[in-house]
Amino acid sequence: MTVTPEQDARIRKMTFAATYPWYVKKVEAKGRTIEELHQVIEWLTGFDAKKLQELIDEKATFETFFKKAKLNPNASLIKGVICGYRVEEIEFPLTQQVRYLDKIIDELAKGKTMDKILRK
């Protein structure tokens, strides 16, 4: 599947605050913790729990969220399919970054070890 410019534009406008509860629900349903969720988000973005809460409170869009992030240099090691898209093949940088986030949260929920999720 190929990401379209329209899908990229829609993702730009989505807020992190709108998706964060879904992330929490997903990982907790599989026996993982919010602390582990925050650990993988911090690995990818550099945002600690306090900064995440600030971004949630300001209802930052994903565009703003990733502009403020310091993307981990190993993020490009995140590979595989999420939501029907192969993340390493996504052409739009922001959409790819959002899918990186989705992918590592999915890996957390599926029970992967932190060493594998954090590409150590």
C-alpha cells in the first residue's frame, strides 16, 4: 500500500492527545505498563513523561509533536508492517515517524523485549 498526500495531510492534523489514550489502552490490555509505554516513546522522541503531558495538554498535532522531537538516530532500524504499510517504504517523513511510533507501541503490546523494541 502507498500513503497518499491526503493521508499524510490528515495525519499532520491529528493530535497526539487523541491517540495517546488508545496507546495506553492497547499496551495495558496486553499486560504492559504506562511506564514502559513512556520508555519507548522517550526512546523514539526524546520526550519524558512531563513533556508528553505538556504536549497532550496543548493538544499538539503530530506535525508539532515530531517537529519538537529529537528522533532517535536508530529510528530507521524500525521495520515491518503497521496498519497495512511497510514503515521503511513510507515516502512522507511525518507519516513515517508516526508509523514508527505505532510500530514500537505495537511491538510493546505484542510482548517484545525492551532490548528489541529499543533496537539495542
